[in-house]
Amino acid sequence: MNSRVITIGREFGSGGHEIGMKLAERLGIPFYDREIITLASEAGGLDAALIERNEEGAHRLSEKGRSRMPFFSLSYTPDFSDAIYLQQCKVIKDLASKGPCVIVGRCADFVLRNDGSINVFIAASMPYKIARKRKVAVEKADYTDEQMERYINDMNAARANYYNHYTGGKWGNSGTYHLCVHSDLVDVEGAVETIMTYLEQVKD
């Protein structure tokens, strides 16, 4: 049914990771999310912990760097965050070249924009995201709803900064994706079924 790579962008707390994992299981294809950190670390000789701290942080560019974004030239020497991004791009391209898989986050829709990937974005209402994070983020158990909402918004702002910085686009813009799903309306299993139905109709 599916002969393409599926990328999943997601709001923090929307269940995008779980949806991507269950989708890959249904399709019988590899799933990559945090695994990309390990692969980038091994391939580029970078520290995995540093990659994890930097990959979705806010970035600042010099005028020289900004003038060359989102594309890099040989005359531009990337800083550490840029080196992480470039290494992850190489990993994503390599994984996609090996066949169908599901890749979550890390600007994969942009990295594979010329390679025929199917790009999905998962969104959800704030009450749903708060409820999900209360289940999985046990270290935040003492957060009030207001604190949890601020935490979620901060994480989504970091994801938006990262995506916008490296792609020159706008994170979460529906025009960037082939399918947008609100997981609060269908929950995780319903989101997987929705994506499966969409994939059945995609013409190769």
C-alpha cells in the first residue's frame, strides 16, 4: 500500500510520537524519532547528549549565516547547532534512501521535500495536550494546568523556532503538509486509522 517515506510533524503533547510508532507497526516499516540522535552521533562523532539539548533549541545567526539560510554554502562555517542539523539531514536522507519508513520531527518534511515523502502534521487542543502530558511526564506531576500549558507552549515555540530557522518556512502551516490530523478529535488509534485511509488513496 505504501511505498513512500512518511514524515510526521507534531505539536508537543499531541501524541505524534505514539501515532508515528503505531503507524509504522501497522505498515510494517521502520520507525525513527530519537533513534536519529543516536545515528547522527555515531556518524558525525557528535555527543548524543549535546545533540538532544541543541536540536530543538532557539538559534541565533549572524547576518552572514542568515543570508545563506535555509541553504548552506561552502563559504559558510556552521556552528555546533548547524553541524547537528546538517548531520541529521544526512541521516534522514540515508534512511529514506533505504526504503519506506516513518520519521518524526527534525524538519524531515523539508529535508525530503524533493523525494516524494508523505508529510503529516498532528495537532491537538490544549486540554488534550495537558491531559496527555500528565500521563507521560511524571516529573511534571505537580504542575498546575497553567504551568503545564506554559511548558507545552514553550516546547512548541522551540520546535517552531527550530523548524522556521532551518527551513525558511512556518512550522505547522497546513500548506506544508499533505494531511493534518487533530488527535484530540480521534485520539491516537483514530489518527492512525485516518492516516492509513489517506495512504490507501495516495497514487504512487
